[in-house]
Amino acid sequence: MGRFATLPKMAGSIQSALISRRTMHWPRWTEIMDDIAERAQAARETCPFLTAKQAAFHLGLAYSTLKRLRQTGNGPKCRLHGRTWRYHIADIEAWSAARARGGHHG
């Protein structure tokens, strides 16, 4: 008898989610990047403000690096909402675009 023998076998149940998670394979890197792009687009459309950890992930920086950039005044514009620093997605992308450099090596 299995671990979930007493649970009903319904599609979409917790049991089926646990079983499918066990048998699931890791997605390819391009699928992960597509998912990140889709989540960034959804953030722009729904709530444009990201926490510091979300903004650091979006920029590909460590949280501590973004924190240091904020403290020195060299990072993207941010706002203090209550006790949480928030970054607007447009400010993050504008800051990133302003730091772009030529990429033709070769």
C-alpha cells in the first residue's frame, strides 16, 4: 500500500500533483529563460513594483550587491514602501539600459 492509498484519485488533486512532481524532469535552460521573461512581463502588467530580492534576480545581481548599490546611490531608483524597498520595473530597465556598453567582440 502506497503513501497516498487512502486519498481519492482525482485529476488535479494533491496526490496527483505530488506524483507528477516526482516523475517530472528538469526543463531545459531555454524553457527556464522563457518562464523568467513571461514572469517579468506579467509583473509589468499587474504590479510594476518589485521587492529588492525580485529586482536583484531580475537584474542578475546578488541581493547584497543591489543593496550596496542602493546605499551608495549608484543603483536603480527605488522607493521605501513602509519598511520595504521597492523598485519599479521601468526604473530597473532604464538603469540597466543606461549601463549598456558595446557588445561586439569579434
